[in-house]
Amino acid sequence: MRKWTMGLALLWLAAGQPIQAQEWPAARPEAKAGSRWWWLGSAVDEKNLLWNIQEYASHGIGALEITPLYGVQGNGQNNIPFLSDRWMEMLRYCMQEGRKQGVEIDMNCGTGWPFGGPQVPIEEAACKLVVVDTIVNERQLADLDISAPEKERPYSSLQLVMAFSENVPKYSVRKVTKVANVTESVFDGHLRLRKVEKGTWRIIALYAGRTRQKVKRAAPGGEGWVVDHFDSTAVAHYLQRFEDAFARTNTPYPHTFFNDSYEVYHADWTPTLLREFEKRRGYKLEYRLRQFLDGDPQVMSDYRETLSDLLIENFTNQWVAWCHRHGCKVRNQAHGSPANLIDVYAAVDIPEIEGYGLTDFGIKGLRTDPGMTRKNFSDLSMLKYAPSAAHIMGKPLTSSETFTWLTEHFRTSLSQMKPDMDLMFCAGVNHMFFHGTCYSPKGDTWPGWRFYASIDMSPTNTIWRDAPHFLKYIERCQSFLQWGQPDNDFLVYLPVRDMWTKNTGTRLMQFDIHEMDRKAPEFIKAILTIDSLGFDCDYISDQYLLTTSFDGRMLRTAAGTPYKGLVIPGDCIMPKEVKAHIEELRKKGAAIIYGLNGEEMSKAAKPENMKKEMGLKLIRRKNDKGYHYFISNLTPDEIDQNVTLTVDFEDAMWFDPMTGNRYAVEKDQGKIRVALQSGESRILQTFTKAEPACASVDLQPCRPVGMPVTLDKGWSLTLERNEPMGISEERSYPIGQLRSWEQIDDFSRSYIGTGTYSCTFTLGKKDLKASDWFQIDLGDVRESAVVTINGQQIGCAWAVPYVLTFPSTVLKKGKNEIRIAVTNLAANRIAQLDREGVKWRKFEEINVVDIDYHHTTYDRWTPMPSGLNSSVRLYPVSR
């Protein structure tokens, strides 16, 4: 098997090379990465806002979402109350400077999360059901205390009291059902009934209580109760505070309002629920209270569906309409809510999913950090909810809260970020947001202001130096992923009622990331099976399936998105009108596939063998010239084989998002050669007609044609001065052989920043004639490296494999000089600060916690490898 090292080619190429042609899709502003922008205490000022925005813009961030949080200890005098005149002035300043710098300014429609604040009175706060459930005899009903529990009493109001007869005559083979609404017989918390039939009675009293949950991580001026999301009046009152602030200060509305994941705990009721239940489900819940409280699957499903309806109508739809009236878009995370996720995501302009943790792909050469990472709960099946809603609704953007708790603080590398970003791209994300960056004054002592979650894409982090290369990679990928239309094979029916009928021991079912494997294991298995069979899919709900039609060839959603068939994963519970519509589609000729029948799927759609046979992850989109694929090798194996594509094509071309370069495709009898090292990604564009541009580019230089030159002697190392991060001096070491620097001496042990390795090497005329192209393999890099040879920068190696390609003209006969500037992580420095007792954890409320939300220090961390850890090899390559 031939090896094709599709490494990180240089960012520029020699003049005149046809490979220089750069015909990428025009990148919209949204193609740039965005980031959540935490304002601690909203203690911001114009000077430092400008510095922050300029830093973000210069590195490639194109959108900032303002989320105010708790403040910095001892800095309360500089806090700015949320939505005050001064706060609105700062918002206007950001939007003004953002326009100048090409940075979109969004804002959270609140502080911290979830929605709530001082404008929410207790009677409009998140509501919960409080139940008093007791079995008594008829004598006790003369004066029965049914008061709400003492701790709930000040916050609860009686909804109703129902009496159910538990009498079972000896001659009866079934229970006698006697039920009565006895609410009018309640006085001062006591039920007083006379002349009651003898026997046993079950008395159930329902109270509308309040959860008393307050806004988490609230900013000054944002503290208060969480709003009742099921109550339309409460939501309207909540939004009015924003409308008043914008009108009062004559401030333009932001581009987009944002809502974080639904983390409203124990809110399983609203005062109007009984009335809404009867209107929507066609019967009175109060007469089925015994079944409801005892976990009857059908009654519980009806109750959960009613909560879903109320959340969508009274919160999501109302909020979206309010934003649209003011010319704003809505970006929303639906996960965690007790609603049909597809319907909630579909209701907004930009649905947003979340990655939570680090996926263990087993990628070759990618370092692990045992004990310092979290498992990623967002597998492919979870990541597809938001993109599915966007696709079926014809909405162009799907965003992501990206890298939440990927690793422990100060230990996350650019290389670790890339694979999980690639998985999101393959799921359908095309508008990523970092989680996140924290506003910090320019002169603040390192490490500056920090949010408690671990990823820190900001100027105060060491990875910021080489982050532009990662951000450019994201922009290139998203320029393709935002172009064209989705081209997934199948719609998959989302069996939400099957989920709603399970786990009935708890009333509230929230579809949060962390427990989907427990709530929907069969559905997860189905989606991963469809993927393994070589197909891609989008989920669809009852509401949007009922508006899907068949045009004689394809299924089409109401937005016009085409699919080759509908997969119903198992014996799904569905309404009769949905069953009837599916049968109508089948009779018209649509492919309706029950179960995970690979043979039936293959009759309706061709599997992508890159998935089925090679195990690659990918997404395919259609454009006006043909199709384009984003393809990622998220396996431990090198891939190199010829494969047949699902789509017909006349020409094709590779695009390398790491470098911006294009390469010719190798074709053989209708098959194309796909060669990707472990961890590599590539974009493939196909053309239905002959494309002249395909003939103007050459193959990727990839095949070694000579013996490698191992650069293992004569190295020196210089650790650069790094004033912003507390490094006030420079140190140089004649190390000879390559080694990482953390073990050299006490200074290097805690050094963070950039260390430059340099040496000279000699090449003969024969070496230079071997090829027009060379590659340099840096081996194990901790964590990113910019390589300069003979004064010419040939690229940045920031992700595995750490290989760069460059033209032989960079080299010369005789003596050559190489400099490799390696930037490490901040872990060693922060551990030293903890050993020295430096108080850098200076933030209010949660301050800084570890990945398990425990307060800890890092003084026991052993030094992380920093720099180069293996040999550097140089070798000629050809096409």
C-alpha cells in the first residue's frame, strides 16, 4: 500500500506553480469562527474593549457573543449593572468597533443561564408541581390536613384536590372507579368532607409551587429568579425589560440574541397546565391523576408532550417573534429541554448544538492526558439534532458551542481541538462558536481574567500565538460547509413518544446531553448503524413529516430539502394522522423503510463507500457545479485506497483546508484515490461537467523518493522573553540533541511561551536534485511549531501529523539553517504559581474548578512535555 503523506503544506508556494490557484467558495463573514465572550461583572471599558476586539479580529474570530457573568474579587467598584445606561453604552461601543473590525456582536438574552433576573417576580418564576398524596378512610376525611409541605408553603398555590375511591368489593374482578373534584371543600389547608362512602380513599392535592432556582453565574444586575418558560405572560414580561433598555438608550439591537442550553431544573409545571392539557390532549388530566403519579406510560407521554407544546409556543416562538420584530436573529440551544428537540431547534434561525468533553478517537500521534479530560457526551447522534432541524427547514447555518470542558484548565492544545471540530463538521455544523474567551484588561497580571470552564481561546493563553492557523482552517472548512445545500440520504423519524413513555418514575424528562444514552439508547444505536452502512440522515418530527411530500422521485420537506427515503427505526409510537401520511407517501412511490434494513436502504440510495468500507466520517453537500464533501479520518489507521463515489462526476479536485491549496484527484476507472493519514481532513469537490480548473493543478507531493536526513545534532534552544505571561528574561541552552525543555532547569520547568530550536545542516547537490518538493516531519510536537528554513517561513504544524511540505527552492547546496519556534501550553506556569501560593483565582462565585467541578489547586501537576520530543526528519517527495 502506498503511503500518501498529506501533511500541512506551506501557507505560500513558489511563484508560477499551477498549484497556487485558489478557487475556494467566497467566505461569508459567518465562515469565521465565533466565540462566547464572557464579561466578568461587566467591568469593561472602552480602551480594553477595543484591545480585545482588535486581538480577536486580527487572529480570525468573526463573531463575539456577550455573556455577562459574576465579577472579579475586589473589583466591584468597576462592575456595570446589566442593561443599565452605562452597560448599553458599552454594547453600542462594541457594535461600533465590531463593524470597523469585521466582528459581529451578538448577546445573550440574559446573564449567565438560564433566562431570569430581577424582573421575574416569584409568581412568574419557574414552576414545579407539589403533590400531597395520601390514602385515608372515610372518617379521616372530616378534617384532613392536605397543606403543602412547610418549606413549599410560602411559594405554592393550591390547584385542585381530587378524591379517588380505593374500594374494591369482594365480588368485583376490577377496581370500582369513583372520582370527585373536592377542591371546594378545602379550608385553610384542610379537606372537610361529610357523608362520604365508607372505605379507603386516595386524596391527591396539587399545588403550583416554585423551584426558586436563580440564574446561574449571574452578572450584577442580572440576579434573580429563573422565569417560567411555560408561561407566555411571564416570558413577555421578561422580554419587556430588554425592550425598555434598548428604547430608553436608543441602542441598536444586536445581530443575534442567544440562549444557552435549557438548564431549568425541576420545572415540571405551570399554573395553566391542567387547562392546556385538556385542550391539547382531549381529556382531563385531573381524572387520571392516579395513573399520572403512578407513571402510566400513556398519560405520562401526554403530559410530557403538553410541556413540549407549551415550551415551544410560549417561550421559543414568542421569543423568536419578539427578536424578529426588532430585526434580530435567534441562536438557540434546545438540548436539555423537555421538548421535542427537532421542533424547538426548527423554530429558530440558527439552531446550536454543544460538544461536551473530548472524544477518544485513537488518532495516531495525538497525545492523551489521562485523568485530565472528560468523555465527550456529544456523539454523532447527539450532534445531528441541530443540523437536522436546519436542513429540513432550509436554514443555512447550524452553530455549535464548541469544546466545553474538552480537557482540564491550561492543558488544551490546538491539536486536541481539531478532531472534535471535524466530527461536528461531519454532523452538519458550519458556524462554530468557541466556549469561549474571557474579556480581560490588557495589563492585568497573568493569567488575567478567566471563566471557570476550561477552554480559553483568548490573548492570555499561550495557544493564542498559533491560533490564527486553526482559525483559518475553520474559516476554510466553513466556507465550503455554508455553500450549497445539504444532500443527506434519508429522513429518520424521531421516536420521541417512545422516549416519553419510558423512565416514568420521574415526571420531567429533559433531553440533556449527559443522559441521552439512557433515554434514547435504541435511537442512538440506529443512527450509528445508518452511518456505518454508508448513509447520512436528518431527523424529522411529526410536525414536519406531515408537511413532507413526494415529487415522484424524492421526498421533499416543506422547505424543499430532498431525501431519498424515510427510515422508521423500529416499531415507533406515532399519531394516527402521521401513520396515515406515511402510508400515503408510500402509495405514491416514496421509499419507506421500516427498521435498519441495509438492503432496503441500498435500493433507495447508494452508500458512500468512504464511510462503509474505509470508516471515514464525512458530509456531502450539493452545489451548482456538482457536489462537495468534507472528509475526516478520525481513526487510528492510515487510509490509502481507490473508492467509488455515490455521485456521478466528470471531474474532481481536492482542497486542503489546512493550507488553502488545491490538488488534482487521481482517478482510475471511475474510482478516486483517497489517502488520508490518521487525523487528517480534506475537502473533495466533484463536477458534473468537465472543469478546466482541474487540469491546471498538480497532484499533492506525497511519495518519499530519497533517504531522509535526520537532524539530530547541533541544536540550540532559546526560551524567549514573554512579558505578558510573566516571563521577563530570555534563556539559551546548547542542547545538542533535541529534547523538550521542561526538565532542563528550574527556569524551563515553569516556562510558558515559545522556545526556538535552531541548527544548521548540509545538503549536497544530489540531495537537492532528488525532487522539487520536500517534507519535514517534526515528530512529537508540544504543542505547535512554526518552521523557518533559510529565513523563509514554510508553515505552522499545529495538529497531527506534524508534517510540512515545501518546495526544494527553499533549500540550498551546502549549509542550511533551520529554526523551529515551538509554543507550549500554560500548565507548567500555572502549577508553579500554585506552588508559590500566588492568588490568581480571584473570581467571585464558583471561581475556578476542575473538570469534575471540584475546587482544587494544580501544585501537584508534574511538568508537561514542552517543545520537541523526537527526531526531526527531512526528505524529498514527489507526486
